[in-house]
Amino acid sequence: MNFQVEYGGLLEAIAGEADQIAMRYFRNRALRVERKTDGSAVTNADREIEEMARARVAASGLALDVLGEEMGETRGSGNAKLIIDPIDGTEEFSRGIGTFGTLLGIEREGEIVAGWVSAPALGSRWWAYRGAGAFRDGRRMEVSGVKQLRKSMVITCGTDQRHDLEAIARMRRVTDAAQTSRGFGGFWQHLLVAEGAAEAGIDLRMSAWDIAPLMVILEEAGGRGTNLSGKRTIHGGSFLTSNGHIHAEVVEYFQ
């Protein structure tokens, strides 16, 4: 099945309008920042992008449910679902840092079949359709061929008061075992793995809307994505990505 033909037009249209909305608010006094009950940031830009995406799905004629970070799940009559994080990296976005993006995934019969990430402040888009490869700005991506953690770059999430101290300690042991490490967090670290710039990315806490597009992009680039226990799922609450070669070695640190 050609998932690009079926969903590509909708995903590209949502990404394009999301870019416009995000950049209209970015580093602008019109941006309003609130705190959710878990302490994470949400802005008027997040809500506007998700509302736009839902409206585009409704007007598309496609049988799609919608699951979004800000407005929850809306069920229709479809066997497929758009999963959206309107702005991943809202904390960065709210502080004028450009490492934010809109994340869009299509889940069909339990499998992620399409994924788009658009990061307007970085001037880049990444996308993949199941069985058709992964791309950044039209150029095909492939993970690295490094086969040992001690020769790898590992990129990790930031830490805060909501993280489990034992998980933080285990993550630190991974970075100590690697050749080098960085702490970018969010979608970007996992896309750097898909591009072959790094060998592993670790997020201690992620939701389905954070993971969905990254999973298919990474796998289509030849990599592997699981939760920290090694289970392939977007609902595992954490996300570990790798070039595949060092995946089992990194998972061992979290057992």
C-alpha cells in the first residue's frame, strides 16, 4: 500500500500551516505560556496548531481518528489515527530556543505507517512512509554502522524533578561507557540517530505523540526504537533509539 499517496498531502499541509503558526508566535510577545498539572509548559501556539490539524483532518475526507497532546483522543469510524504533538519542545519554544517541532504520525491497525517532523526554526523537515525509506529535506537518511557503545555518541534527554533518580543514574552509566555524549533531548536527538550523526538517543519519559513519527522515521533509516526495557512500542513511557548495532548493549544498562 502506498501510504504517501494516501496520507502525504494531508501531513504536508498540516506541517506547512503548523510552521507558519509556530513562527508567528516564536520570540513574540503574543505567546502565552501556562503550566499543566505536571509542570510542563503549554502555549497558545500549541493549542492553535492542534485545532488546525483537527480541522484539516475533518475536512480531508479521510477516515482518521485523532490523538493529540493537548486535546486528547477523538474517535471516528476509521481504522487509522493521526497522532500529533503540536509543538514538541514547548519549553524550548517558550524560551526562544529553536529546537522545537511539530510531530505527526499515522497509526493504522496498530502500526505507525507514516511520520513527519517539521522544525521551522531549524529550517528542516524529516519524513518517512512505511516501506519507502526515511528522508530529511528530500535526502535519504541511514543510520551509522558503529557496532560498539565505546565507539559511539549517545545523546540524552535533560533531567528534572519529575525523573526517577535510578533511571538518571543508569543513563549516566551509558554515557560514561560511550565515546562521547551530548544532552539535546526531544525529537531532535532521535532524528540525529536516524541521520547517522549519533548512535543512540535516550529519553526517560515520552508519550505516544512524542514517539509515533520518530519510530517509523528511525526504522525506515535502518535503526531501532524501543522503550528502555527493549519493547517495541509507542506506549512504553520512555524511548531508546539506536542504529540497531548497539541497542541490546544499551538496554542492558536499564535492566
